Amino acid sequence: MLGDRVANRDLAAAGIRTVGMFQINCYAPVGLGMAQVEALASSVVNLYPVLPKTGTVSIESPLNTTSSIVVDNYILVPVRATYRTEA
């Protein structure tokens, strides 16, 4: 999870906003085929809808998947999203 802290100029000039990206790696052995790992990635995307702020955290955009990667006999599909927290 990566994040950048920036001052959130509220009336008291005390707030902090953190904006970042989180990634969930979905993987399966190469022999099982792409369909299984793509279904897993789709399930993860469906778990995190874009919602209004919950407490101090909000997911800023829909999760997305990127190109698959083969690593050590596993197919890996990264699922990424941006988030924002305010404290």
C-alpha cells in the first residue's frame, strides 16, 4: 500500500489527508489456466464497490485489473484501487 500525506486545510489547519493506492495480487498455478485467476480477480473487484466515505476512508475509483504476469509457475493478476483517508 502506497500513500502520500498532504495537509488538508480545514478551518483549524489541523487535518491530514492521505491519498494512495492499494494492490491485491490474485494468483493461481500456471496449469489451472487463466479463467480461474481471472474469476478470482473479478470476485475481488466486486468486493470493493466505490462508496461514499465510511468513517475516514473512501475508495476513490473502481478497482481495476492489469495485465497478467507469469512468476515462478504462477499466473498473477494485480487488482488495484486508489483510496483517501482524512484525519
